[in-house]
Amino acid sequence: MSVNNTQVKHIAKLANIPISEEESQTLAKAFSETLEVVDNLKKADVSQVKTTHQVTGFKNVLREDIAKEKNSFSQKEALANAKVTYKGYFVVPYVLQNKDN
Amino acid sequence: MKLNQLTLKESIDALDKKEVKIEEIYQAVDQACEAENSKLNIYLSTNKEALNQAKAASDKPLRGLPIAVKDNFCTVGLPTTASSKVLEGFMPTYESTVTKRLQVNGGIIYGKTNMDAWAHGSSTETSDFGRTLNPRNPEHLPGGSSGGSAAAIAADMSIAAIGSETAGSIRQPAAWCGVVGLKPSYGRVSRFGVVSMASSTDSPGPLTKTVEDACILLNSFAGPDEKDGTCNQEKAPDFTSFLGQSIKGMKIGVIYQDVREIGETNEKLLKELEILKELGAEVEIAQAMDPHHAIGVYTVVQRAEVSSNLARYDGIRYGNDRSHFGDESKRRIMLGTYTLTKGYADKYYNLAQKVRTLYLENYKELFSKYDVLVAPTSPSYAKKIGASFESAMFGELEDMLVEASSVSGLPGINVPFYHDQKTNLYLGANFIAPMWQEEKIIKIADAFEKNTKWNSWRNK
């Protein structure tokens, strides 16, 4: 299975990773190299096999739905590492734009 | 002998007998760091308050001794970067369960150790803050991703260390640095506050000078945690109670003897395992499922979980924006995104999770005949610096022999089983047991260590 750099650019957009044209070329090569190894999996007979997503066997681990103050951040703590804040809020980039802009 | 060369157990005993003062141990560790850290690049940051904290912990189980902690454990007041520029300058506002318990038990965080960025790798060469060198031979890599923690032990720059493993990240650097590394069963130790990598296999654990030290340190932080839903809610055993036990009658299966790439390492291991027969265990060659498939399983599962876990780094709430990811992380995040996209999820992700089931079934069968399985931890000695840049699959190939047990959640321990005098490098053996049965690997590894000449602290 090989991957071309157009696919790589699409994946980069989905993963929100900024990459250069040059990087898309090297990444396409690295992806193809990795997928070649992964393709070995297709040799295994798994027609009768179920998937394993976790190995502990624990099911429905629940706790009481009670907020514990000692386990929660204060507003000050939550904002402590933010680069930009405004009146006690995080500042985020625009998501919706006015179409005239 | 210098005091930084003491094992954890020896340090505790010497302090209790008042043969040494805690200040003297810190002085010796400080001196080793001043002499070597700028060259070996083991610590990314150190705790300026360590000695003061130590003095207040003299009556606790770990007596205030200095412990190296991998830089992916959130530590209040100490920077936590996971060796990535995305987290450069990040100061956690909460403490990981492991480091909190460590401190409650009198272990002091001496410093935060270098690692592959986000734990993505097996060389500690993909750190955004420069590679760590192997203290046994600085022309070689320490392995990874917990390479800084393994190197801190090999260089006697701490008394004991903590790392984390997803597939090989404790045991492989332990093998390459000639130290002991114990990966507990998945769920034995809380993941709360550890920078997430592959959530279905991440397991924190000790890197130490002896098996005994690994048990003492693991005792301080293993066990149930309400903050991690995947944690085993049963109380953890006293791991030190399995030390010094008879291994008479235990059945040991030697696996991967048919893997041709590791012929020479296999031969040496087989020879060294003879001692276990003399101690009364049964040792025979066993046929396990081809480890090559595990590379594919791990690659797909790990990339997919990485893609989800690292989506949170947006540079808004903390850290820097996503342009700060290094090459290896970009590759892994994007490949994971690819294998999870519509049309490819069945082809890769679900297929990998089915082959994972085959490994679980294979282990079930093997453990119906054997108590413990053993193979080399890594195909050969520590590779030379620069080696990790030669292939996009470097880590997976180096970790091939431990990946199947990791995706199955099994506990495993690395102990040195050979030392090459010319290069001063080590080979390590990986003993594994069924889920939750750490006692079996501890018994065997402890007996092996005490009855062979390969542990450099026991054979000073």
C-alpha cells in the first residue's frame, strides 16, 4: 500500500498538523514504508476472530456522579498555563467567520 | 565506593544504621550529575528543593532518597515537557498519581529525565531537547523511550528511577543500559497524570539497579486509583515478598528461538538460562506466535491511539501550537489519523485488533504449560547514535520481541544476562507472566540476578 503526497496533505488537514510541500513528500515515503510492514498483518487468518480493544476485562467502571472539589481546578489553576486569556476566559481562534470578511 | 553507587536497598539500610547521612548521598549524586549531565543529557530539569524535601522524609519507607522521574509524569512545581517543544514551559497544576504516591512514601523527585518526544520511540534520540547518550558507552544510544531514566541508573545519577512503557519503553532501555526494568501488568499502576500515549497499553513502572529495588519502588506506587478507570481495583501485593523464593519446579518456556535475526543473542541467552535448571526450574524451548505480526498490530494500535490522544494539544489551554510537533510525532499522529479514516479503519485498525486477539489466545495456551516465558528483550546490543534516523520503523523493529506481550497487557521484567567487555554494553532477558502475576517474573528474575555475574551492582 503506498500513499501519495496529495493524500498526505489531506490527512495533515484532518489531523490539524501544518506541513510544508517538502514534508508532504518525505511523509508520503515514510507512510508507504510503514504500511508495507503493517501489510504483513493481512497474512493472518482472522475470519473467526473478534477484536480486542482492552485487556483487563473490567466492564462498566463507574463512580458516583459527584463533583469533588479537591480533584477539580480552580479557575486560576485552569488558566495558569494559557498563553492568552481575557477576563478569566481562554481566548480561542475564530471558528466561524462572516462570509463578507 | 561512592555513595551514588548504592542500590535503593543498600541506601535504606545504610541510612537506618546511621552509616551515612542523606546529605552525603545527595552530594555524591550531585557530583555525578555535575560531572556527566552536560555530556550525557540525562536530566532535562532538576528539583532545587530535593535535599530539603529529603530531610523531611527520613522516617518514610523511601527515606527521602533521590529518584529520577521520566518527564511525562505531571509534577506540580516542576516543568513537564514529555521532551516535546509543544509542552516547553508547561508547569502542571496537578500531580500524577505515581509521583504523588512516591512522595507520600518518602521518594524525592531528583529531576525529570529525557525521553523520546511524547514517548514515541526507542532511542531517546527523537527528544526535542537533544539525544541522551548511553553511560555504558557514549557512542551508543540508551534506548527508549524511558532512555533518560535508564541512563540515570547506569550512570549512578539517581538511586532509582521511574519510567513508563507502552511497548518496550521500560524494558528496552533497561536492556541497552544494563539495568533492571519492570513493566507491571497493564492496570496495575495508575496512568493518571501521565502524558497519554497509547491508553490501552501505557504502564508506568520502575527502572532500578536490582530486582529487589524494583520491588521496593513498585510497592510505593502500585495499586487501585479512583482517578483511573482502567486501574485494577484489587489491592496490589507486597512485591518484595516474592524475593529470595525457591524457583524449584517452576516451568520456563524459552520463546523466539526460531527468530533468525537474533540467532547470536538467542544462543547466549540459552546458555545463561542453564543456571535456572540448576536451581530446580524446568527450562525448555517453546513455540510462540511469530513476533513479526506484533510489529503491525502495535504500529496500527499505537498510531491510532496517539492520533486521538494528541488531538488535545491545541496550544489554547496550555503548551504551544501544533506547529511545534517534531517529525516523529507528526508521522505518528498522521498515520493514526489515516488508519482511522473511513474506509481504512477495517483494513488496518480492526484487523490489528483481531490479530491482537490471536496473541492473547496464544499466550493463554502457552501459559497453560509454562509459568513464565523468556526471550531476549532486544535483538542485540545498544545501537550507535544516529541509528534511529535510518528507518521510520526503527523503534518497532527494536521492540519487536516485547510488543506482543505489551499489547496483551502482560507484566515483564528485563534483567542483564550478558556483558560485552570490549564495548561495555549489555544484553537483557525479558521474563513475562500472565496478567496480574508479577510474582512469577520477580521470583525468576531475582534468582537469575543473584546467581549470575551480570548485574553490575551486585558484582561490584
